[in-house]
Amino acid sequence: MKKIALALIPLFLLAGCSNGGASKAQESFISGSGAVTFIKSSDRIPAPKISGMTLLGTNYTFTVGKVAVVNVWASWCSPCRAEEPTLSAAARMYPEVEFIGILTRDNPVNAEAFVRKREVPYPTLIDDAILIGFRKSLPANAIPSTVLIDKKGNVAARISGAVTVASLSELIEKVSAE
């Protein structure tokens, strides 16, 4: 009997390492490949209105006239967590560009702790219903996804998956120069 009990201990330990506590959002997670899509100026359509309550409890409204980088993320998403330093550095490097986060399929308390700990320098909206407005242009088809909006308020580009310094900088400079 003692041998059976000893044999079962590793099984219980392995069971404790399972993903049994994963949320439905995590189970349906789709990671992007990092593919970059750019829309030529004549083919762009307007971005949805981007406004709402932020993780830190303030109201935010994006005003057309600046280039915007809109990042869709979740605090439980490993690629999202990995790309955050790149996005924060870019937000500091391009102060003329509006950076906006949109939290999706996440617990706002966990996301707020992540934002505060990392000192993310741009607002994150907690209403992911905004994403529906991108469905006719470049929808956020993965987590993370990053969409660029041009100065006229039109959807100009998307990075599906984690951003890199090179891919994000190239798009920001291309859209800003228009």
C-alpha cells in the first residue's frame, strides 16, 4: 500500500501543474505571426471612435489629427507582456504620436497592476467593444494586435502579433510622413 501511495504522489504533483485554472479567454487565445499590413492612403477607411474609461479610472477620447498607435492586449498574454517595453519606449520616442491600449478578455484588476508596475506611459481603455469598429478595415485578429491610425483618422496599418522596434518604427515614420 505504501508503494502505491508513493507512486501516486508524482501524478498529483503533475496534475497541479496543469492548466486547469485557465480562463475561456486564455483557452481561445490566438497569437499573431508579427505580419505587417499597410493600406495605401486611397484605400483607407475611418477608424472607429476611440473613447471610454481607462484602467486608471479616467475618461479618454482620441482626437483625430495625430497619428495613433492602438495596441490590443491582455495581461495574461505572454507576447503582450513581452512587447510592452517596446511600446513604452516607442511612446517616449515619438511624443507626437498618440499611443492607446485596449484591454481585451482580461481582468481589469490584473491589467491595472501590470500597467502600474511597468509604468506604462499611455492610457489603456477597458471597453473592448471598440474593436468591433475595426471589423471592416484591419480587425484585431490576434492578441496582441497593433493598429495605426493616420492623421485623418483612417486605419493605415496593422501588426498582427507582437511588435518589434523595427516594424513599429517603420510604420510610425511612414504614416507620420504622409
